[in-house]
Amino acid sequence: MRFCSLGSGSGGNATLVEASQGITSTRLLVDAGFSLRELVRRLTRAGCAPEDIDAVFITHEHGDHIGCALALAARYRLPLIMSRGSWRAVGSTDFDPALLRIAKDGEALPLGDMVLQPFAVPHDANEPLQLTLSDGARRLGLVTDLGCAPDDVAAALAGCRALLLECNHDEALLRAGRYHPALKQRILGSHGHLSNAAAADLLARCLHPGLEMVAAAHLSEHNNTPDLARAALTEALGASAPEIRVAHPTQGLDWVALS
């Protein structure tokens, strides 16, 4: 199993995950928060064409995540997976229902060579879901866009070989920054975004000997830095820290293979 980030920030989010069993491969696109032209350009940069994708999973309906998802799925006849609440928030009336698959918290979804396990998170969206993915031997956890991390989120991420983990902001930078007070409160709230410190706390609760790498994701361009995010995660992991990478808000993260 391997994954790459095509971009991770307020300007757009998309993660590509690939699992292989023998001669077969399955590719899942998680979120599509760009224009169709830009998404295709980023897929090409990752060595993938839209025709190579087996399905699209949408975590929630915010524009930097859903982006061109409906247009992409319709043009290339791809299954589109999201929660019922997200679909209701989208409110589309002309999308082919044959392409829609409804995901539910805690309900496994087989997809070719991988199994998707969605789980609910606290965020200011309509029934948002994040997920883990397994190829039978390895598990990858993807978790961004949540204001806090209760025990059930930590439990959902238990045993993952790698994590793509939100480190949205440094709280001191955010509080001192230029954002409007209402926006600061939204980000800091229990249904906003994880700070570096909150991400580190979640990581400490998920730490186990089989964790190989952690990728910090969804960093704010104004209220965080890669060094601050990396330092917070390193402190949580201690001396035996697995590899830590940082997904760039616009450039994303190159392919990472799980051993």
C-alpha cells in the first residue's frame, strides 16, 4: 500500500491511495478539492490518470474537499462515496444516483484490493467522515478536519502503519494572527481544526511499535509552520519516533510506501 497527498490545506485537499495484490491494483481518491483541470494536473504529476481511479471518497461537503468531485465522477463514471449527511448538504439533483455509494460510521466498505473503514469526527459539517484503509496486511489512517479527538477517534486509528494527521495551527500563532475573531473561534472550537498540540496528544494515544511514519497535514499557511508541526509530533513520539513528514499545503506529499 502507498499514498500521496496532491495538496493539503485551505486551498484544496486530495489524497491518492493505492493498494496492490499480485497483478491487480486499486486506487482511491480521498477528496477532490480542486477544479477538475487542476486535479487532473496534480494526478498526472503523481503518475495517475482519472481513468486509473476506482472510486472517490468525500470526507465532507466543504469546498476545499468536495471541489470537482461530482464532475470528476460523472465524466469518468467513478463511484462517489460519502455519508448521507454530506450528500444532503451537496443538494445535487442531476447527479447519476447509480454512481453514489453511501458510507456510514463504522461500516466497512470493500473496494478491490482494499477495505475502507469510515469513522465519524467532530467538525462543522454535515455528518463528516474520515477513514482508515487496509490491504489485509497494512492499515493507513487519514484524519483531518476535526476540532477535537475523542477516544473513539483514537480507537479508530489504533494499529495503523502510517497516519496522515491534521496539524492545522499553532494556537499561539492563531490567537496573535490577523484572522477575524469569529474565524479564530471557529478554528479553535471543538468542531474546528486540530492544533499541533491536539494532534500530538492524539498521536501519543495512537502510538504503537508498528507505526512507521506520520505525515502532518492540513497546515495553515498563516498560523503554522512545518517546523512547529514536526516539533510537536516529535515531542509526542519520544526518542523512538517513527519517520515524520509534512504535507505541503499546495504541493502535497510525494508517494509514501508502507512496508
